Amino acid sequence: MKNPRHNIIFEGAELSGKSYLMSQVFNYLEPKYNSGGQIMDGCHWFNCDVGIFGTKFGEITLEKYLDLMEAINDTNVMVEKFHLTEAVYQKLYGKKDFDFSIFEKRLKKIKAKIILVTFSEDSELIERRLEDRLKLYPHYNRIAQKPEKYIEQQKVYLELIKKSKLNYLIVDASTLPNPPLVTKILKFLKEK
């Protein structure tokens, strides 16, 4: 079966549900396009934000990961947070506007698509998700914020996605698990 070679960027505010949705898309793509060997090579998953975006190393990180995405040209690649996250963090925490157009030109050449994951502006939902995250990752407490800060993050993502030249899909992941939402993403990718 010929691999359609997806380059998928999952963007969205913290606690929006990106990782969960990525796991579901990965569970579909990886076995479908696996070569049949002992390595999970049907889809590669990069988590790009490890405390780098919004810092002086954000732009170089984008460049290096984009080099890698361009080099891996025979299989699917999913990226968790990328150029929009750099722009959001620069705007919110550095008070700067980050021009991501150069990155989008390169991303467009490899037919990258964005899935922007959103949630309803419900403080209780965000507090529950924050509580779940802190159970899994207690160190996240050092950067945990009040619900309104996550809502503010989301508003900036929604503002910036309008400037994107890439194909994108905005999804509401307020309810998870959500099999119809995963199907919607796969249809957007022309997988269903």
C-alpha cells in the first residue's frame, strides 16, 4: 500500500487534548503504514515543545525539526506543537510578534496540515484537566496557571491560525474520548 505521506502538526493551548488525539491518530496511521518489521515506522511522533518554544532557542528548534521532517520523506510524521506555538509564546511571554511565514513556505512544500485542538471556555473543564495533568506530571505545577490563562492562550492560537497558509482543521476536544472527532480528523487527512 502506497503511503500518502502525511505531515500533521497538532497545535493548541496547553490542556486542550492534543496528546490524546495524537495517540488516536497514531494508533490508526502507524499500523496501517508499518513496513512489517520490528520497528514502529508507519508514523513518527515528535513532541517539539520541551521548554524551548518562547526562548532564544525556539527558532533554531523549528529549523532543525523542519529539516528532519523534510528528510523523512517516505513516512508519516506528526508534530506536537510547532510554529504557531512559538508565535503564541513569543506574543504572550516575550511581547513580540513572531513571523512564521518562512516556516510555512517550507511546510507548504511538504504538504503539512494543522489540526488546531480547542476546548470550550469552561473553567471547570480546564481545572479538571489541570488536576489530571498534575497527577501524571507533578513537575507541571511549576508552570500551572489559572484557567483564564489557558483560555487566553487559546484565543491567540485562534487569532494566528487565520494567518496560516496551510490547510487546517479546528476541532473542539472538550469531550474526550471522542471517536467521532478522531474520524473527523482522519477524514480531513483523507484517510476515511
